[in-house]
Amino acid sequence: MRRFSVQGRDYFALIVLSDHNDFEAMEVVEAGDGASGGTLLEFRMDDEAARLSYIRPEIDIPLLRASLEVFREEFFEPRWASGYPCPPW
């Protein structure tokens, strides 16, 4: 889990790395008072493709940009550094 802020609001990026699924995922939820809200965005990645698989209506562009940056840092950069195959970015 990674916490980040956009325009004064806090969000969590929930990272799902799984041996059981054929993909890895990251969900973005808004951080609240001791609890998180519902899913705002979901990214999925496998060896061939990276996708924005869910986006809640009326998501602001700054949140989308910040979420993409977290997704790149958490998923792509470690793969690039290790030489592991990556889908096109």
C-alpha cells in the first residue's frame, strides 16, 4: 500500500501482486478517517499489456496523472531495473 496526495486530498494505492492470477493490479481509493473509500481507479498489468481497467466517473485529471505515476514507479521501474519483460509503456 502506498499513500499519496493530490490537491490536498489523500489516497491509497493498493498493490496486488498475485501468483494465483495471471495479472498484477493496483487500486486507488480515497483515504478517509481510519477507513478507505470505494475504488476510484484500477490498473492491471500482465506480461503483454498494461490497462486502466476501471475508472469511476468524474475523476479529475490530476488524480489520474498522479495515479499513473505511482503505477509506473511501483510496476514498471522495478521490472525495467531487473530486466524482466514489460508491456509497452
